[in-house]
Amino acid sequence: GNEGHVAPPGPHWDRTMGSAATWQALATSLASATSASCGASCACVLLHPLDVVKTKRQAGWVAKEEVGRKWWKGAASKATHAACAQFVFFYAYALARSASKEGWSGKDAACAWTAAMATVCATHQLDTWATRKQLQGEAEDKDGTEDGERKDNGWTAAMVLTVNPVVQYVAYEAMRRKVMAWKTKRRGKEAVLGTQVAFAVGAASKCIATITTYPLVRAKVLQQVKKARGNMFQVLVDVYRKEGVAGWYRGLKEQLFKTVLQAAVMMAIKERLDQMQHNLIQALKMYRKTKRIIAD
């Protein structure tokens, strides 16, 4: 889902760039999206047992003590969705940046929103299939509604959840400015944010975005696993009547832990792959240059 996306910096190209530069930027975007896809699938597999617990909590089922293969039920389908979703998101983000004008505030947030909507359109059915695969064979699956009784499978909630990256970006920028102002005032000169502080601010902004939009995440999962009738608003009302406000946030702890940890693992793997790709490209350039010198 969109609650797992991280707004990337991404490369930029436009019509004023030369043909070679444009193709180079395009190749860089594809490489970055591929790295994100690989990182997302690896992180998804590593944290899949936690994801199973999270999904069961969100679906209103008891997460039983299980061992062995049951913890990895649906891992392949979830990894496939994660890989596809992150590839679409990162590449769509780069395309959105290339089509937008420079110099206006909110550009990154708008591009993240556009990329999130593109991701939902491209991968939501895969997300629904992967979520149901995690819970396939559960006895409580019989409590769900029939396909004909449901108005959607979480599509509306998923589209509304595209604001999640925007909320994260706005929160990150607000906290970053506060921290930078405090550090500058304390040291008496312009300060740098720093890696550790940036990670902490990024994690905090992701938590804020997740908490803000979490009721929609719960509604989406309930619709995806056929345990809710009606549209998104009817699902939220039904949950409130049965469980109160606390029901909207059932599974929040697992969601926060899994989302922040998965994003950190994904970005760490992505950065490593990006560096390897960069080194490989530089090595190829050096080889071609050396070959031309020898030929001359």
C-alpha cells in the first residue's frame, strides 16, 4: 500500500537537455527504480512474519502463535507486490519531476502524490491478491462477505491513502526546518542536518503520516479480505460501532514497526545497489576510454 512508500529524490530530465543527457537520466531513473524494487522485495521477505501478524491484527483476527511455513504464507506474492509497487512509484516520481516546473514549493509533495496514485492504479489488484494469500486457509475466512455484496476491494481507501507520502513530506520538512533552526542558533552558524538526525526525523515523519492515515489502512484491509460490507465510510462506521475509536487503530503498533523498519531496510539495500551500479558504470566508462586510447 501507499503507506509504505518513501518519497525519493530521483533524477531529473526535461526537454532542454540533449539527447545523450536525456537517455542517461532515463537510464538512471530505471536503475534507481530497479534498485528500489529489489530492496523492497528483499525487505518484504525478511520482515514477512511481522507483516503476517500485522495483517491478521488489521483484519480483526487473532494472531496465533505459529512456527514454520505458516509465518511465510504469501511471502512470494507480497514480495512481488512490493517489487512492482516500488518500481512504479520511483519511476513515476522521476517522470512527474521531469514534467513539473522548477522553483515552486511543494513540488516534491505533488510528485509523490502523483506517483502514489499511479502506483495504486497499477498494483492495487496485486496488493489485494497478496493480502488474501497471507490469510488463505484461515478458519475465520468464512465470516467474510460474498463478492457480490462488496462495493469495492479497498480501492477507495487506497486512493485516499495516496496522501500518505504528502503528509510524510510536509511533516519531514517542518521538523527539518525546526531542527536546522535550533542547531544553527545553538552553534551560531549554519549547521548540517546530519545522517543520524535525518534518519530520526524521517522515521518520525513516517510515524506521523502512518498514524494520521491509519484508519484508512484498517478499512482497506478489511475490504480486501472480505470482512467488511459497503464503502470505505460504512466500514469505518461499522468498526466504530463494534470496537470504538480504538478499533480504527487496531494493529497500529505492528504497522508502525513494520513500515519504519521495512523502509529503512529497503533504502539501505537500494543505496548499496545504486552504489554498485554507479561503480559498474564508471568501470565500463574507464574501460572504453582506455580501449580508445590504446586503439589510437
